[in-house]
Amino acid sequence: MKFFEEKRREVMKHIEKFMLEKMNEYLKPIDTIWQPSDFLPDASRETFFSEIKELQESAQGLSYDLVAVLIGDTITEEALPTYESWLTMVEGVSDDEEGGWMKWTRHWTAEENRHGDLLNKYLYLSGRVNMRAMEVSTQYLIADGFDIGTGHDPYRNFIYTSFQELATNVSHRRVASHAKKAGDTLLSKMCGVIASDEARHAKAYKYFIERTFEVDANEAMLAFEDMMRKKIVMPAHFLREVGLKIGQTFGHFTDAAQRLGVYTAIDYVDILKELITDWHIASVTDLKEDGEKARDYIMALPDRLLRVAERMKNPMLEYKFSWIDG
Ligand SMILES: [Fe+2]
Ligand SMILES: [Fe+2]
């Protein structure tokens, strides 16, 4: 075990160098990147109330499920404190404030923080949401935390974030196109710019793991296998509403997403396939016996999951969220 820990520390030192180097490539300059106010009615202008009226009229066209998914997505984004504190607990990385890990974590958090800000303000202005119920869910989710099966292992963490950033890219992108179809071009634009942030972040995390495979292939493969055996759970899997127990709302949220086609079991498989391709899993060399077995498992997994996904019925159960009145 000691050997693995030392090796990981060594590898992370190597990766942290890239985290500093690549920060300007994968994160955008703060002065010029979009801010929530670029999309929202400006309260200092005379046109404020007419702009809100327009926003509310467009939001009327959004379906119940779409509003529910958007609220779930927003709460997921708003639980950012959970993700930041989790990243700082990873083992084998430097906690030097100016080192690669901490600097990346702060800058990534700073970019992500805009997502919840923007969506929250939009939902508040839309008039479609019981804000108090939504805020209770947000406070619960941050208080409850999450359990995503990575432990404090840096490899599992980056594999998780690679997957998760791709998943959020898909779901924000799909909400954007649903919103557009429903005639809400403002919301569509908002979700579009958020989706492209997520895509950049995914590239970064995938790159870090790609570098890890180059220097510690066997352990990286075992970590990938382990995360896929456990299944990637969404960061909001503890989602609940007022009066409910931990996680009781989450299934209804994912049902709505599956029904709408915003994020489905097929998307899960597509993301897995993308990671297999981008990390060149089929051609990784220097594997030990357990690493080879792990690879076999991973390579066979997309087809297996597809067969399961094809048999899955679309969840039809209608559920009334406390977040939405009527
Ligand atoms: Fe985000
Ligand atoms: Fe993200």
C-alpha cells in the first residue's frame, strides 16, 4: 500500500505541473468571460420590468418536466461548496495554495460558481418556481454532501470529474435545445454558454487522466474499472425536498430527465465510449494481469450497458415536485 501511495504522490506532482500550465487553455480569463448579468434583465435600467415580463412570457412555454429538470440542474450547480471541499480533501496532492492542485481547484470553482448564479436568478425571475422549496432542497443538498465512491484518491477523482463534466455538458446542451423549441431563446442561450464551460472542463480533466495513463497505466486502469463497477453516481444523488428523506427526490428528477431525453442511460454509455477512445484504453501498454482484466471489463461494458438501456422502459410516473406550483 505504501508503495502505491508514494507512486501516486509522485504522479500527482507530475500532473499538478500540467494543471498550472494548462490553466489558461482550459479556463477562460476572468475579465472577459461571460457573467450572469450579461444575460439577465438589468435592474438599473428603465426597461427592467418590461424585460422581466418578456422573460416570464417566454418561460410560460416550458413544460413541467423541463422546469423540474432545470431546477434539479440548478440545485446541482448550487451545491458547488460540496465539490470544492471534496477536491481539497484528496490525498497525495500538494495543499500549497499556489500549487497546481489548489490553484486549479479555486479557479475551476470560480468558473463553476457562475452557473448556479445565472440559473438561480433566471428561475427566480421566471415566476414558474416555488423559490422557498427550491432553496430548502439546495440547503439540504449542501448539508447532506455526497458519496460518489472516489474516496480521497486523485485518480478516481479525475475519472469522476471527467465523466461528470461530460454529463453536465450533455444535460445543459439538451435543456438549451428544449428551451429553444419552446420559444425561450434567452434560457437556451444561458444553458448553451454553461454547456460550453462544462465541455472545456471535461477536456481538462480528461487530459489530466490521459497524462496519468502515460506514467501509471496499471493503477489508472484499476481506478477506471473500479469507478465503472460502482457506476458513476450523479453529484445530486442525495437530492430531497422539504419533509422527505435523503435522496427521495433524486429518482423523480432523473426520471424527468430520462423522459425528456435530457440525460439518458444511452448518454451514460456514450460518455463511457468517449472516455475509452480518448484515453486509448484499447492500446494501453505496460499492464499487469489485474490491469489487463480491468481493461477487458471496461472494453466490454458499453455493449452490456446498451443491452440494459434498450430494455429499460421510459419512466412514466408523474410526480409533483414541491418546487413547482400547479
Ligand atoms: Fe457547472
Ligand atoms: Fe462542471
